Amino acid sequence: MIGVKNQKWWGWGDEGINFSFADKPKFAPFVLDRLGVDINAAAGRPPRFDEIAVPASQLSDDLRSRLVDALGETYVVTDDECRVVHAYGKGVRDLIRVRRGQLGRVPDVVLYPGSHDEVVAIMDAVIDANAVVIPYGGGSNITASLEAEPDETRQVVSVDLGRLNKVLEIDETSQLALIEAGVLGPDMENQLNARGWTLGHFPDSFMWSTLGGWVATRSSGQQSDKFGDIADITRGLTMVMPGQVLELRPLPSTSSGPSVREMVIGSEGRLGIITKVWVNVHRIPEVKEFQAYFYPTYDDGVAAAEEIMHSDAHPIMFRVSDANETAFVMANGKKSSRMGHYMSKAIQQVMLRKGWDLDKICISFVGFEGSAVDVRYQKAITNKIIKAHGGLGVGKGPATLNDQKKYDIPYIRDFLLDRGIPADVSETSTPWSRVKEMHDETVARAEEAFAQIGHRGYIMCHVSHSYHTGACQYFTFAVADSSEKNLDSYDVVKRAVQQSFMDHGGTVSHHHGVGEEHSPWMAQDISEAGVHIQRTLFDGIDPGRNLNPGKITHDGLPGWSSNSTPPDQL
Amino acid sequence: MIGVKNQKWWGWGDEGINFSFADKPKFAPFVLDRLGVDINAAAGRPPRFDEIAVPASQLSDDLRSRLVDALGETYVVTDDECRVVHAYGKGVRDLIRVRRGQLGRVPDVVLYPGSHDEVVAIMDAVIDANAVVIPYGGGSNITASLEAEPDETRQVVSVDLGRLNKVLEIDETSQLALIEAGVLGPDMENQLNARGWTLGHFPDSFMWSTLGGWVATRSSGQQSDKFGDIADITRGLTMVMPGQVLELRPLPSTSSGPSVREMVIGSEGRLGIITKVWVNVHRIPEVKEFQAYFYPTYDDGVAAAEEIMHSDAHPIMFRVSDANETAFVMANGKKSSRMGHYMSKAIQQVMLRKGWDLDKICISFVGFEGSAVDVRYQKAITNKIIKAHGGLGVGKGPATLNDQKKYDIPYIRDFLLDRGIPADVSETSTPWSRVKEMHDETVARAEEAFAQIGHRGYIMCHVSHSYHTGACQYFTFAVADSSEKNLDSYDVVKRAVQQSFMDHGGTVSHHHGVGEEHSPWMAQDISEAGVHIQRTLFDGIDPGRNLNPGKITHDGLPGWSSNSTPPDQL
């Protein structure tokens, strides 16, 4: 028994859990209206595992025996399904390819080390064998960070850190915890909560992502506005590198040259394998509360977010959806849920009396935490600003519902794929002065892309994270293309979205990372000199290209990742 | 007319401004009591400039003519005094050496570029000539970051960025400003204030330090607790590198791989010359207020700081001095200043009635800013915690006085040197759980060092910065050694202090940087692997060692910088 849970080999999350639109009477009409697809018609299904051809493991006897010596037989796995699970992350590109049996360069072995020292032993063995090592956390990555390069001829070793799952130490005085990198979100929060603590880091992928993965990709959570992104939360760490171990002690702040901590954060396995992390923790707050609001337009909601960030208030979350996403949220609500009535007839009447166009309204969720007194104070400031921007409070109900189902959304991609609709997400941050431009232009670029490929599509967006100087906007887009060409269709839209990010002052990614998926835009984001700096770091630390090569820095055509058709051949 | 102000060649700050103890009746008795030195006796004086021998410039005609073409004759300066001003920073090691005429490797030329493009031209010329380039801001560095390596045989070029002093752009919506890197603190705040904005970054060196210098050394200000250190404030930047220009657009947060921004911050000229910086700015607050308190002991003050950081309050500053520093603050007060009476007879009576030992009391200054309502709210939370830890409020007077004279302290080092007393500062951060240990052990190590060198000494400390997980403690120490050996005496104490930082969970520096002064401890701070990562970065970006070589990473003996006697030869 390995004792590590992995996701479905063909899709998101637990076997047996799927998206369902039962009891959501508005959902099927919504999809039909927006994408022209009847989801009540017979759906496709993912292949059975025995229908796909898995390339044989190329693990050498030498390397195997060394790994078995280090870890024990049980934790050196060459089983086909396990190798396929570890071949990809869970981007829609991954989901499409795995369903087609396009498995790429499947790892030759999956390792489950049980200690930091075993990771050191793995690193030694891998480097000695001139193999490639790819760290694997919860497998939820959507930027192609977990897959080997397609033409990799050396042995490929996937290191699943799932057994490194303990909260090792809590320094209660300093509100710091030392936690093993492979722990999944829920397991970690359970261990912390049992002792009265919380990390407060809740990305969409929370159920299937790990602390080490968050650090390796510069993650941000749904409730990060007050206590910061993982880069703020991470105060120290341990990383296994070829022939040495990096130890960064927990420090509140330091002036010790270029930040090595900030080089490891976001390094996606290119510098080594993170085994332990020191993080800020917080006492479980007395009060944690979510409130829902509507705005007449998205711009009003954005203006409220900006003013709140410049006020004395600091909510843990400020989310506002554009009109397209609001329509989706309403269509995705359960009829039977008392709280699911995002908008009662009475509220609609209020909106109409105010002269609002119901096709343009935008839903917003705002979260607060702290002492009861502080939450009251924060809410008072926030509500005043929201009201000044035309926001209409509709209570805790819809917001609490949203909080409860906040991790369900990724399942929908598999559901849609069964019905020939590739869908995925892309997010970026910009200064406040460019938020509107970014939204409107990115939507326009996506619409152009839909026209170009000749399939119907849908794009929607929300402000997911707010800062003093700007915000992250999170786009979700879907293409109604069930053909064999739908990966290319997806790519055309994805490329249009990413290029819009670059053209309007954004970054390649706010919190999903770079991987191979976003690497072609890096030079536009951080300039050629910035890429040169990153490349210098990777090449210098890993001259043999053994550490998850090919991620972040890019050698191919602009706008082309090695797994898609080059733009000039589309 | 170059139009750039520089400090005295032999000491801190403006010509004609000096520390004075006139009207401070307690000061001379205090120094006599603690260090055994009578400051009323005849003092030494710094040498006249014509008393020291300045090595001739080795600037080649070729390089000169190329630089003159790029900048114009006026801004290519080989004048001796200008070169000496740019030879060193203002650490006490620098002050001692310059007074002795030990000038080290004085730069061959000082350049005053007037634009980003001129910095590019300088970089090209320097690299083509295989010269060494050292960026220079306000010259207040105390970690030997501004001096060439003593055995440097190539031409040395100091680039004074003082003409790059404009606030170029304020994005009011995003609360971002684009500012040239060479602007001194007061000039920058004046430009911002005139438009209703403030950066809110006030290091001790404010009068003589620049935005670019703050970024290059990971600076922190006296009022950084709420809005963050310069690493938090810096959102984008432009840096001239050999053959290329790094452009990082302003972003609130990003997940674009290892943070290039965080590699430039703290790079001390080893990656290039920063010319422009995008920073967070804030509206000038409605209220900014400082309050003073006393605690019966330092530990009480530290406990209050910790609890405040874990509360819903966020003061901009929380400073508490230990008993030694409190005695200094009291002795340094002006008799004539109404506010200078840090402690009235009435307050003393209150303390005595509480059973306080007046030799152990600790003074504390706390700052708030924001709307009037918010400051009231913050103060209420803070005051309750302070009271619970035995703190005694003594009003705004002493705190306001402290705020007004907050930039005067550096002048005292020259005054003390005139009287044979080398004094300087060293600061570190630790988690809260190790703050007390760090304080007590560092003081004990310094006392041991005083005993070892056989001279009287004094060490004092305050908590200067507080964070969720820990705090920075700022130590000031003085050695009563007027001999020719006093640099070695200083080094023994400095080494003891730095080693204590390492032994008790601290970092080499919280906000002064590394330079050459702290580089010997880097491997203990960030581990050998961390130094390897930094070195890989520097060597890869600058294979010719043209960019301020020798700083941050270290090749000599542990505990030895190239300008002091090696520890085994003391």
C-alpha cells in the first residue's frame, strides 16, 4: 500500500465524482443558448484504460535497483496507470490528449519517497544516471509543468511527494509552521485546524494541490487578499538540489542579496525538489463571513474593488464576475438549494426599479475574517464603498453557497469534454488603470478567435485577487468544437487570450505558473533580458538539463508549445 | 555645474552639519560613565583633504574619450575629491580608513549620466574596455558595497546616478509612480508630496540615500511595518545590463517563474545599473501620529510588539529600545526642548509606585497613519495590548521629537570618531520565538568581545521592524579605542555580533544589505547551496566580473573581509 491518493488518469479529481446538472434547470438551456450544444443529447465518454496504448517503461535495471535500495520496492512504481496519471497535469490540453491516447513521453517510473533523505537519494541516483526528474504534487497543474519533453530520450522519473504530508512543527509564538511539501490542501488544513491554526491558502485546486506545488508555481488562493500569495506566506524552505541541499531558515524579512527564496518560488522543479516549507499560519479566526452583492455593470464592481484596496479595509476576498460569468453562475445554481436562489423575484424588482439592465448585472462575493469587532469594522468601510458604486447587498446566502462549492468547478471541464466542448482558464494581473482595457480587449480577442476557428465560443471573467496597485482577472473560455481539431481550436483561443495579456500590460500568469504552456510569452512579459536571467539561473544550476527541463524558458516558435500545431501550420 | 550634491569626503552628510551635545547636559556624563571617555577634552579632527595622498586616476584616454562623447566633458569627473567621495560608503570602517588616508582602490572616474540612454552608453563603454562599474546613489552604504576590490587592476568607474532624480509619472488610478533611481529621499518625497502622494519609505539614511540604492540593497524604512519593505513597494523596474536592458512592467503580483524582480532587488550592482523603478505610492494620510510609551522591561515591550502583530491592528511603526538604548535616548535629549523631557518627575513617580526599576525601563515609539477614524481604531487596539504588557503612555511629545530628529543619528559617528570611539550598527531579523534569545546573546557576545580587546564598549538595541512572524532588532555598538588598532577592535566586536546573528536564527542583515562586510556569513545564513545559487546568477550574468565584483558572495576566510586583519592574525 503506497497510501497516496491520485486523481483519475483521464480527468479531474476523485473517481466517481462528476459534474452534474441535475436539479439545475437553467443549465442545459444556458449551454444551448450560448454554445449551441445540447448537453441532454448522448455524451461521449473517456476511453477505458485498456483502450489506450501505454509506452513501455524504459527504466534501466541499474537505476531501478538503486531506487529500490533507497525507497523499497513498494515505492518504485512502473505500473502503466500510475505512470499515465503522472504523465500530465490537468489542463484541458492534457485532458484532450489523454482521452485520445496521445500520451507523450510517459515517465518510466513513479517514485513515492517517504522522507527528505529519500529525496536526496533519488536526486543522487537520477543525476548519476543522467535521467530527468519531475516533481509531482497533487497533479492539478494546468501549464504543462508535469510532463517530460516529447522528444526526451533519457529516462524520465516522476517523484510523487504525496507521502511527505506531515505538519512537522508549529512555532506558536512566531505563528510559523514547518510542513512537508507533499501534503494536499485538505490534509494540511485538517492537521493545522486540529491545533487551532490555519494557513488560509485556498486555491481552486485546493483538493488536489500541495504546499510544494503552490510554492513551485507561485500560487495564490481564493482568500489571499489580506494575508498574501504563497510568495508572502513562504518564509523558509528546504530544497534538494544535485549534490546539495538548500536550507533557508524562516525569516520575516531579510536583506541577504538577490532573494534565493524568491528564486525557488515559481521554479517549477527547474532548480530542485522542495521537501519542506516554513509558512505563516494564523489562528482560526473568530469570524469568517462571506457576503454577496450585485452591481449594475462590471465596471462598477471593478471601481468598488479599487476603492476598497485604497481604503483602510482589507477583505480576505473580493470577487466580482462580469455579465457573462454572472449568467453562468445563475444558470449553474441548484433549484432545490434555498441559498441557490441567487436572485429572488423581489431582488429582480429592485434592480428593475433602479433601471438596471438584467443582462449586464454582475455578481460579487466578498469575504472577511478576524475578530467579530474587526469584521464589523471592515464590513462597514467596505459596504459604504460598495454602495457608493451602486452595489446591492443580497446577504450571506449566495456567498456562503459559493464558498461551499468553490472546489467543484474543475469537474465541469470533463463533463464539457464529454460533450465536445474544450474549456479552460487563463488569468493575469495588471495595474488598476488597465483592468477595464484588459477585460474588454481580451474578450474581444477571444471573440475574434472564435470567429477565426468558425466555432461558437464563450468567454467570461472575474476579478479574483485585488492589491493596492492592481488586480488579477480570471478568464474562463469554452469552444464548441467536438472535432479531432479541437485542440488546435483551443490553442487559437488560448493564444489570443495570452497575447492580449501581453498587449495590455498584463503578465503571463497571475498564479498558475508558466510551465511550457505560457513560456512562449515570457520574453514579452519580463523582457528578453529577464528571460536571459532566468535561463542563466537554470543553465547554471542544472547544466545537464536533468531538472524538469523545458519549463518556463522557451526555445521554440513564439506562440507555440511543443504539443500543439505551430501557428504558421494551422 | 554638475548639480548633484555629495556628502563630505571624510564623513556623514552635509559640510557644516555636525553632532552637538550643547544643551544636552546629560550626554557628556553618560559617555564618561559608559565608555570612560571625556568628550569635553580636546577632540581629534579629520585630516584636511590636502593631507591625504590620493592615487592618480588610471583612466585611459580611450575610455575617457568614449565617455566624454556619451556624457559631455562636465559629467566625466576625475577630480581627486570627487573620486575619494565615491571610493567608499559611510560605514565606520570607511570613516576610519578615509581619515587615515587609507583610500583603497579609488575609482578612476566618476560619471554623472543624465538619462537612461547615457547609462546604456556607459555600460557599453565599460564592458568594451573591460573596466569595473560600481553604481553609486547617495553614498550612505555601510556594508562596503561601493568600493572596488583593493587589488583591482582594471579601470574602476563609479556611476553617480544623482542626475536621474525625477518622478516621471504617477498612475493615480493604480497608485503607482515611475521614478528615476538616482533621486535622494527628500527630493523624491517633495516631488510626490507636491502632487498629494507619498512613498512612505523613511530609512535612517533617508537624507543621503536614493530609490535605486534602496532597491539595490533591499532597504526598509522606519515606517515600513504597514506598507512593507522596498521589496514589497517595488512593482517594476528598468535595469541596464551588459548588452541588454531589463524591463519589468509594474505588476501587483505575478506567477512568471523565479522572480526576476526579486533577483534585482538586493543585487547591489552585480547584475546591472537600475535606472527607473515603479513603486507603490499612497495618498498623504489624513492623520499621521506618533505616540511614546515606557515599559518596565524590554521583554515586555517585545511581547507587546508580538501581540500587536498578531492582532487586527497594523501600526506603521513599532519601536522599542532596550534599557541601554533608553539610557542613551534620555541622555541625548535637549534640556531646552519642552518635548525633550522624555520623562518628567511625575512620570518617574508613577513608575516608582509601580515598582519599576528605572535602570531597566524601555522607551517605545509607535506610529499610526490613515483616516482619523482608522487611526483611532488602530490606536484603541494597540493601546489595549500595550497596557496589558505594562506599557505606560507618555503622549505624543517625545515621539514627535523622535520623529523630527530621526535622521540626525548618523552624524554622531563622526563626532565619536573625533574622540577615538568607533561606533556603528548591525541589524538582523528572527522569528518572534527567538527575539529575546537574539537580544540577550548578542549583547553577551559583544560584552565578551569588549573584554577580549581590552577596551570599554557599549551595545544597545531596539526592535525596529515587526512582522507577522518576527522582528528586526537593530544593534548599535561603540568601542572606546582611539589607538591605531581601533579598526581591528571594531572588527572583533562586529564579527561577534554577526556570528551571534547566525547562531540564533537570524539573517546577515535585515535591511542594510550584504556588500563585502557581511558576505563572509552568507553561507551560514542561506546555506552553501544558497550561495551557490547567487554565485551562479552573478557569474552567469557577468562572466567578465565587470559589475561591482566581490560583493555578496565571498571567496576569502570566514569572518574576514579584505579590508581587515584576518581573524587568525589578530
